Amino acid sequence: MYTTVLKNMETLMEEFQDKREIVWCELIDYEPYHKLIMQDLKDLHFRVLNRRETLDLQHSLFVMNALARFHAMSAILLKRNTLRPSEFEPFVFSKEKIVNFVIVACLKAMTKAVKLTWDEQWSFLPDLLNKAADNCYPILRELTKPDAGRFNVINHGDCWTNNILFQHIENTNLPSAVRFVDFQICHYNSFAWDVTFFIYSSIRPNIRRENYIQLLASYHKALCNTLKFYQYPESEIPSFRKCIDEMKAIKYFGAMVLLSVHAVTTATCDEPFDVDQNLKNDSEGGVKEEIFTDPNYRESIKDDIKDFIEEGYL
């Protein structure tokens, strides 16, 4: 990604005299298995925000615009055959081991927590969670297969709070620049995979629910503007309606992210996810039930759970 893909994006920006800042951390020097020197973003006053608090609307919109630019540039390079889909590994959540390791483990831990500590009104939920744990891999295996009928790009693959650094206007909390890091699981597929992962893992649930259309509209506008700037065929630029449809097609993944990744990364307890323990127990025991007994987590996602049940995702 750093030595080829992102370098090609920089070359593309130079070709079209795109004077905007890049949205990734630059590679300074690299020697396989021995040396990796990255740009010092801290020295440029970039910082990671608190993962437990997740992102407000301003920062979320900023990420959506930057992600759209990244996706659009990848689409140009794919169109030119500078990049080829076959050069990229499948999305990690198409792999059974990862699904079991992350999603199934969390669903099982949540099942126990709901039985022990949630109100009686949620007594039906453990059965639904158990069923989801049994079915999620076959469903994701099918959903993650690239579909030529969608707007496919190179996805970052792990776009969440800790992989996004912000620069702010001096003495304010207003974002002025953003950098993505950790490109090790990039993959070729619909743009919706990155957007879904980001909005369900890293945005405060109430802000996502209240501003979903605004967030997606901001992404679509930045996508269209960047594609047009780089002279992508206008007839192939996806409409806003198509973007909404692509997001809806994989909303199931959003539900699974909210009940697993979001729960772990926003947990207030120490070491919510024990990797070694999880591997030893084959997706059992590595996730602290305390994550799901936290009343703040329950309160923040209860409306989403109701929607997921009504829409058939649980």
C-alpha cells in the first residue's frame, strides 16, 4: 500500500495539480522485515481522539469526506488498470477465523450478559444473539463477495477511531486535516464496507442515527466532486440513491460491527478483549462480559437493536 498504491495516488494528484493535503501518513523509508520509518504526525500536531468517546458530527463528516477522496482516487487507478482487484486480499470479515474471533466471541459474551443483567423486557434477546452467532459467518461469506454491479473501490479495511488522526485549528476542537494509518488489510469491494465499518464502529450511536443521511450525503458529494475532478466518466458515477442502496445491502454487517467491534473499542473496562485467551478458548472466554453489562452501552444501542430486530438482521 505505501510503496505502490499510495505512491500512485500521490502521482495522480501531481498529474492533475491537486493541491489538497494527502489523507494518509507518508512512508519515509522501508526495508522488508528490518525497517519501517513513518512520517511523524505528532510533530505536525495530529492526534488520535479518545476511542471510548467516539466521534462527534464534525469529526465524522470530516472523515467521510476524506474517505470519499481516498475511494475516488482508487477508483481512478482501478479504471486505468494501474491497480488490479486481484492484487488485494479478500476482506478480513470474509474469513471464518476472524468472524469467530471477533463477532461470534462478542455475541456469545453478550448473550451471557443479557441473561444475567439486562431487564426482563430483553428476555427474548439471548435466543436471537445465539442464532446470530451461528449464522453470521455464512451470511458474511456471501455478503463480502465483490459484486461487479456495485461501485467498487480499494477499501481501507480498518477505518476506526484509532486509525484516524486529526489536526485541529489552533485553540479549537475543529478539525482541519485528517490522516489515515494502518493500511495492512485493504481490500477491493464496494465503498459501503469502509463507510459501514466506520459509522458503526466509531461514531456515537445517537449521532449516527440522527444524521445518517447527512453523513452519507457528505460522503457522496465529496466522492462525486473528486471523481469529476479526476475526469472519471460521469455516466459511471453512482447516484445518491445507489449509494443508499449499497449501504442498505450490507447493513447486516453494520449490526454485527455495533454488537462486537464498537462494544470492544468503546469499553471502559481494562483489557476488554484478551486475544490469547480468545484463541485458547476458540472464541469463548476472551471477551469480558462486563462490556455488555455496562448500562451506558445498553442505553446507547437499544434503539439500534430494536431496528435490527424489526429489519430482520437479528
